[in-house]
Amino acid sequence: MHVLNCDLHCHSTCSDGLLSADDLVRRAAANGVDMLALTDHDDLDGLPSARAIAEELGVAFINGVEISIEWEGLQIHILGFAFDSTDPVLNDGLATIRSGRIERARRMSEALEKVGIAGAFEGAMRYAANPSLVSRAHFGRYLVESSVCKDLRSVFESYLVPGRPGYVDHRWATLADAVRWILGAGGIAAVAHPGRYKLSRTEMRRFLGDFKALGGQAIEVMSGSHTQEHVEVFGRLAREYDFLASRGSDFHGPGESHVDLGKLAPLPEGLKPVWQGF
């Protein structure tokens, strides 16, 4: 029996990916992906052209988005799948999140200047195809290009996470906002890469309880940034909370991502795949 190769988490130049939406779909098709969701950060601009190319290449295409939220002072990402991309409430909500990013970028640049790194705002903007979605990844690429750090991971660890000199707080949406927007547009809400959040076991359970109570339905078990231990832990939690299980590479670009499109291991046995809900 053919196991569907579903990759439900990736990024194009419409947010912080390195490939255009069209090239991303072509790469996914070449890698044997059967079903793809494009999940740019807080933006839906890449969906129409990605869908057109996917149809041409015989890849099932799912509308996706990755929404930046804040929960108890921590930044967390919520994935939305299979929603109506013309929904006005969802679109207005995403526009609100995007509107604060340029202001945050200016403050990040000022903070980096104080530790001797000049020109970061202009440098990051060169990498941001969509200026309203300038992100920490764009700053990271500039800092690597400027030889401040050797790779993106060390940039984040040294400069762009809470407590480091280039990190600037930002008002994101709430968990309730994101889930309400996705469900209101007829979609499915999933927690992105839960293994990446600095949450204790107790905090993670509290977060998942809040997410489920608000109507959240799924959790990303297989992610490009998850270890085998993460897969086991979040597989167990998916069963316990009766969540659908998602699988996504979180691909941002060749040479920059842990895993290429469609190259993750399959979901563990006994989990209900999120694509059964599409």
C-alpha cells in the first residue's frame, strides 16, 4: 500500500523561505511529495501560484499558514490547514500581525548597532522579498553574510533569542485569536514543532489543554527540527489529547534546513494523520 508522502510545513520567499512558491512546489514534486501545504508566516500571498503549479504537477495542494502567537510571554507558532483563504477575518488578523514587523525590525537593528553591528536593518531588508514580513531569519542571513556568525543557528543563539542583544519583543496574536481565525475560515489548527518551545512538561500540558479547549485539533509530531525523542513524546501526547498528527519538514531552503521537502520519516503507527481531516 502506498503511504502518502505529505509535507505540511514549508516556507517560500513570501515569508522567510529562499525559494519562490512556484519553485518550492516544483522541488516538492521532484522529491515525491503527494500532498503539500505552503505555510508562510502570517501571509497567504504565495497560495494561488503554488496551487496552480501543484495542479499542473499532480501534487495535492492544501492552503496553509503559520501564525505567530504569544502564550504566557512565549512566542509559539500555530499552523492552519485547509481553510478558505479569502476569509476576511483571517486576512485582517494576519494583516494586523504583519503591520508590526517593520517597526520591530528597526528596533532590532538599533539593538544590534549598540553591540557594534551596523547596517542590519538594510541588510535584512535585502533578504526580505516581502518587506512587511521581515523576520529574525532575514537578520540572521545578513549576520552570516557579514561573517558575524558562521551559520543561522549560531546567530539565533548569540543574538536573536530572548536575553540576547538583538532580540526585541513584539505584540503577536493570542492563542485564542489564531485558533478562532483558522476555525472561522473552515480550517484545522495545529501546533507547529512543539519540541522547539522552552516549556516544562507541566507547562506543555497546560498549553495543550488551552489549545484543545479553544478548538485546536492537531499537533506536528514529525518536524524537521524534532529528535526521535520529540517524536515519541509528542506522538504519546497526540494520543492522550486525541489530536490529529501532522508531518512537515519546515523547509526554508536548500542548505539551510534540517530536512528537505518530503524527506521526513513517516508518522509513527497508531496516530491519526491530520490529512484525514481535509
